[in-house]
Amino acid sequence: MRWGAIAVEVVSAGGFLIATAIDGDLSWIKLIAPSTLFPLAIVATLLTPSATRWFDR
């Protein structure tokens, strides 16, 4: 379950970045937009040891 959630968030952030790059609108502002920061923050949270213990219950 945890790895599935991580995969969904990585695909979400990656899809946004790929679509932005294809449109030719990729800039630093787009890289720090909530569309990329929130999924990456969720991935970082899900990779912590406490999240591992919670999902192993």
C-alpha cells in the first residue's frame, strides 16, 4: 500500500513536470510550484521510518 501511494505521487509530480517541459514553460517557478512540492513532500513523508512502522502493522 505504501509503495503504491509513493508511486502515485511520483507519477503525479513527474507528469506535471513532463507536461510543463513539453509546453516549453519549464522554469524555477514551476519547479517550486505546489503541484511538485506537495507530492514530493508526501513521498518524503512516506519514506520515513515511522511511516514504515505504521504501514507494517
